[in-house]
Amino acid sequence: MPQAMKIAIVDDEQDMRQSISQWLALSGFETATYARAEDALKEIGPDYPGVVVTDIKMPGMDGITFLKRLMSQDSTLPVIMITGHGDVPMAVEAMRIGAFDFMEKPFNPDRMTELAKRASQTRRLALDNRALRRELGDGTVLVKKLIGSSAVMERLREDILDLGQADGHVLIDGETGTGKTLVAHALHAVGPRAGRKFVQIACAAFDPEALTARLFGPIEDGSTTLPAVEEARGGTLCLEDIEALSPTLQARLLTFINEQGSPAETRIIAVSNLQEQDKTVEDMLRPDLFYRLAAMKITLPPLRNRGEDILTLFNRLSDQFAEEYGCDAPEVTAQEAAQLMQAPWPGNVRQLINIAERAVLQNRRGSGTIASLLMADNEASQPVMTTEGKPLKEYVEAFERMLIDNTMRRHKGSIAAVMEELCLPRRTLNEKMAKYGLSRADYL
Ligand SMILES: Nc1ncnc2c1ncn2[C@@H]1O[C@H](COP(=O)(O)OP(=O)(O)OP(=O)(O)O)[C@@H](O)[C@H]1O
Ligand SMILES: [Mg+2]
């Protein structure tokens, strides 16, 4: 049971104060009574953990002025107004200023309890959301998730906090695995839309017709998912691989954006995932759409440009994996540290996570070096040309397939034994077997 909500009761008539207070105390509220609004104001601050019930006609500060003062310091505070018989214009005025509701004298006690409950639930939600936003606003949650203290990362965190509060559309780009999707989520989570929907669509995963239907409808008969633009209404629509939009869909998206007006009801976060080095997202989108989306732009720096962060990330991640696997994290020698910092990291943070996991497994087994992991990984993922004009990657892959095949054979399809011998996490082993068309059933 969460902590009881307070109810501040403000009324110049003592009988009235007492009876409301007694009744609500019986219903489980912690009550406080005030004869004058001025006194109540001294105790009710912006984060007041409760709601206010106030009379309108009082000597000194009247209920309407009191309400205005309360609203100016915290517009989410529920204030219930007590109105005399026939005070309809007064009640209307109070509602316009921001009162939660009003009760007419004489009271119906059950209605009063019901109102107080509803108001305090509203209050608790508002305070919870506010606390969450503050925590995120501090960046504490982000700092935890987004590891790194280089200047670019510090700047990135500030940008997320600033842009998170804004309404304009955002374009995020950067190499694969640099954290674009993570940042898109963070932008939504730190802003005022945090409680609303975050709808994420991987544009490249659909053919043009299916994508049109997924984004704008019509939806298939019997399907319960709404078109994304409907589903995300009032929240964030995150479009991954924005460059995959056909010209027709780009036009459609532009119309949608233009029709929304300003500030936009639904915020669009477009994520560009261009793999080709010589093309930018700007080349792939019609200019008017590009400028609408890129009003705010975040570019994630590649890992190789983040200096010391590489080591921080490696250490933090290998600690996490060591805990997961119940073993020690590998110690990084000076030479290995230099190698980590000089590696090209084409797969960026995602690749680093993978290396950290494999380093931990290797350490548990008691053999192998970080250097060998790095070398195998970076060579395998970068097409290095040999004298024969054939990428080294192909040789490495052929070798890797042979190795996994042999080991599976020797262990008669025991995945655990193969993981152990090759120092591969289960996920990686599964991925590689799928990639090379190897099936466990063939070895049993
Ligand atoms: N600074 C960081 N600190 C800790 N983890 C991070 C950081 N940046 C990214 N990650 C993690 O790295 C992985 C890859 O990040 P993410 O999926 O956001 O990259 P991406 O740029 O969207 O990749 P892709 O282009 O392939 O979609 C995720 O597991 C994410 O949580
Ligand atoms: Mg992504």
C-alpha cells in the first residue's frame, strides 16, 4: 500500500472543516485543516503529496484567488472547490482556471470520498511521472545506459536532454552499432511524451506495399494493430532505415507531417542506417522531407573516435558478462588496451559488446588473448584484399565454418561442449551455424 495521500481542507467555517476532515480521515486520508487560504499556501508547495479541498467564499484570500496561486506554482495539483447552492458561474470559472472538480453544498459524503480518491490517484500519477522525468532529466538513467565520458558522449547526453523536451522531428544517423536505436528510445523517455506510445517501424524490413499499409493503412482484415501513424498518435513514431522509403512513401510522409501542423502531435524520430560510405541520408530523401526531419539532427560518433571510452565500455561490459557467467572478468594488459583503442571497430559498440562477451568466456576457459579475438574479428568483418584479389573475409569464413563443423562432429552435436571449446556464446554459435547452414540435428 503506497503512502497515504494528504488532503488539505480550507474553509473558514469550523464545523464544515471538521466534518469534511473526519469523513475523509475515516476513508483513510491524512487530513489537515486550515481556516485561511493564506495559512494553507505556506504549507502547500509545488510537490505537495496530496490534494486540496477549498471553499470559495472566504474572508481574506477567496477560493478563486487561492486556486490561481496554487495553479501558478503547480498546475497539476488537484483542487476540489466547495460551492454554495446556485454558484454555477463561480464553479465554471474555477474549472476554467484549472480546478479538478467541484462539490455543491450540502455534501453527499460518498461523492466526496469518490472525488477525493480520484483526485489523489491523479495526483500520485502526476508525482510519479514527475519523479521519473526528474531522474531521467538528471541523466542518471541515461548515464547508466549510455556508457562513456568522452567530450562527444557528454555532448550527446546534453543533446538528448535538450531535444527530448522539444517537439520538432529528429533525424539520427551514424554508423551501424553506434547506439542510434538506444538514443531514439532515450529521446522519447526523457521528454513529455514519455508516458505515450513509442512505435518503432523498421522500414527496410517491408516491401513498399506492406510498408504503406503498416504506416498508413488500410490494415488487413482481422488484424488488431492500427496503422503506425494512428498507433503513435500523440507519442513518438520512430522510423528506422528512413532512407528505405520509396519516393511515393516519402511524399506521403511529407503530407502527413505538413498536415500535423506545429507543434506536431506525433513526433517523428527518423533513423538512418546507411551502410554505403559514399551516400548520405540527404542524398536519399527528397529535400523538403529531409529538412523537415532534420530540423534537429543527432549524429552518433563511430566508436574509434571515442578514445578512452572504448576502454571504459570494454571494462564495464566485461564486468557485466563476468557476473552473468559467474566468473572473473579478464584483465586487460597495457598492450591489449592499446590494441582495443587502435582497432577500427566497424561494428562499433555492438561489436565491442560481442568481443567483451567472448573475452569473458575465453577467460573462464583459461586460454586465448584479447588480441587474438580482436584480430580475428576485425579482419573477418572488414574485406581485406589479398594478392589474389579475393577478400580475406571469405577465407576466414571458410575456415570458421570448417572449424565449427569439425568441433560439432567431435562432440556429437553437444552445443555446450562446442561453446566451451570454441569460446563462443550460445547466441553467436547459433548465428554462425545458421549463417553457414549447419544444423545440430545432423551431428546427433
Ligand atoms: N554508449 C553506449 N553504452 C552502452 N551501450 C551502448 C552504447 N551505445 C550503444 N550501446 C548498445 O550497443 C548496442 C547497439 O546499439 P544500437 O542498437 O542502438 O545501435 P544502432 O546504431 O541502432 O545500430 P544499427 O545501425 O545496426 O541499427 C545495443 O545493445 C545498445 O544498447
Ligand atoms: Mg538500430
